Amino acid sequence: MNDIIEGVYPPETQVPSTNEFAAFYRINPATVGRGVNLLADEALAAVRRARRHRGADTADRRRAALITLTGSWPAVGAWFVANEPVGVTAWLLIPTALAALAGFAVLRRATPRT
């Protein structure tokens, strides 16, 4: 941290991460984070949070899933028409019954027996 204050790192230079500082000094990363936040409060450092591994890859997958889903709506509509209201209701009872059985099993195990 003193290296930042003393100017060892020139402006616009990336400094080691919070975890790298913590490992080097063998201290808790939260402590380093507080120190970095203090430097940011004094405008001695700009804090840029690391993005987790969820960038464009996840967005592209979501977009592809949405395109696939919207492209299949005519087939979904045709299925509803072909099965009529009674058939659709019968099909919807299957997941409902499975969810009810699973809930019953969970509650039965969670409820103490006397």
C-alpha cells in the first residue's frame, strides 16, 4: 500500500489485486479491501471491480435460448390446439402431482416424530 502512496506505481498503472496483496502480506483480503477503499476515497486509486466469469458468453447463451424459445412458439401453440383444454389440463396435473409428492416427502422427513 505504501508503494501506491509513494508513487512506485505510475498513474494509470494496474496494481496487484486485493488477493495478491493479501497473499503477499499474509493478511485477510477484507483488510486489504478496506485499505484500497480508503485510497479510492482519497482519490489515490481508482477501484475497478473484477467481473466474474459471466460476461458475453452468458449473455450470448441467454440470447440464443430466447431466440430458440421465441422460434418455437408456433409449435407450442399447435400443441395446445391439438391437445384441447382437457388434454392440456391432464398434462399439467403430472408436474403438479410430482411437486406435491416431493413436498410431502420433504415435509415428512423434516417433521419430528413423537
